Amino acid sequence: MKLCTIASGSTGNCTYVRTDKSKILIDVGISGKKAYQGLDKIGVSPLDIQAIFITHEHLDHIRGAGVFSRKYNIPIFATYKTWQVINTKIGKIETFNKKIIEVNDLIIWKDLTIKAFKINHDAVDPVGFILEHNNKKVGILTDVGEVDTAIIKELQDCNGLVLEFNHDENMVLACKYPYKIKRRILGRYGHLCNDKAAKFLIDIYNKKLEWVVLAHLSNDNNVPELAYITAKTLLDINNISLILHVAKKEENSPIFSV
């Protein structure tokens, strides 16, 4: 299984995953044009994309999903509650391309098994995903205010992980955002800060885990170097060695394999 983030950040998110028989996108929160360009950089035609899986309804995760689905006849998978919200946001989608997923159900897509699990975020029914192929697992967890024991259990045997490192708490507290927005970001249903994300890595670490993509960084309240140093420092203290990569908002990541 191979993974590449096409875009990652507060302004848009899109992740490409492929196996021998499967080629899918997790979220299309960038324009259709940018998604096309990102795929083209890694030699992938949008005509090859077989499915789109949506984590939740916020614009930075669905912006180009409707356009991509209509232009290339691609089914979109989302929970029922999420569909109720995005119906009016992404434009008309053919009924046969509207696919409903249930939290904790296993979706078999060709040679890929996909599981949606519940997360804490201020959306109607937000989920993370676990992708499994040939007994190897990749977890995708972005837009989560707080990680609990259930989430730790879901992700503690992954081989690769895309994890939110959204903000530095001190930068949020010092920024010019209104208090209400600061409270949202820092709250249980907001976003994961660097320190909590790094601690989460320690909690879920297993010897199979090879790499972690630090994702969904805030444009205003984080910097890549700070996210990286926060993760690396805590890993070093715990004698854990992992490949760390900070995803950029409008650049492809390297292609990671498990």
C-alpha cells in the first residue's frame, strides 16, 4: 500500500492511497484543478481514481469532491449524517455514486479494507479511517480535538499514520483570533495541538509503525519546524525512531509505503 498527501492544512486536504488494485482519495478539500495537478505530479490520472472517502463536511475536506465525482464518475463514500449536510455543499451527485458508510463497519474495496471510526470534532459525524492491505495498516486521523482510549485502541497497530499536528497552544493563545474561535480550536471538539499529538504517538507506538505524516498544520498558529521538533523531541526521549514528514498545504508529500 502506498500513500501520498496531495494537500494538507487548514485550507485544504486530500490524500491519495493505492494498492495493486485500488486507487482512492481520502477527502478532496482542494479544487478539482489542484487535485488533478497533484495527482499528475505522481503520474496518476484522475480517470484511475475509483472512490472518494470523506472524513467530514467541512469545506477544507469536500471543496472539490463534487466536481471530481461528476467529471470522472467517481463514487463518494460518507456517513449518512455527513451526506445530509454535504448534499447542499458539493452539488448534484448521481444517486448511484452516493455511498453510505457506517462507523466501525468494514468496507471491502477490491483488495483494500477500509474502516471508519468515530472521532471528536465539531462536525455532524466526523470519522478517521484505517486502511488495510496484505495485513498492513495505515491510519488517517485529522481534525480531532481530543484523542481518547477508543481512538488509541483503533490506531495502536498501524504500520503508517497520517496524524494532525494542527497548532501550538501558545501561538493560539497569543493570536488575534476572537476568544470564541480560540476556545473552539483548543476544545475537545477542535483540533489537536503539537504537544498532544506527540504524546498520542507515544501512546500508540508499536514496533510495526514505520512512518508518520504530520498533517493539517494551521496556517496561522503553527510552523513546520515546531511541529517536527515537538514530535522528534518526545520520540527521542522515549528512544523511539520513526520517519517523520511534515505535510505541506499545497505540495505533494513523498510517497510512503507499507
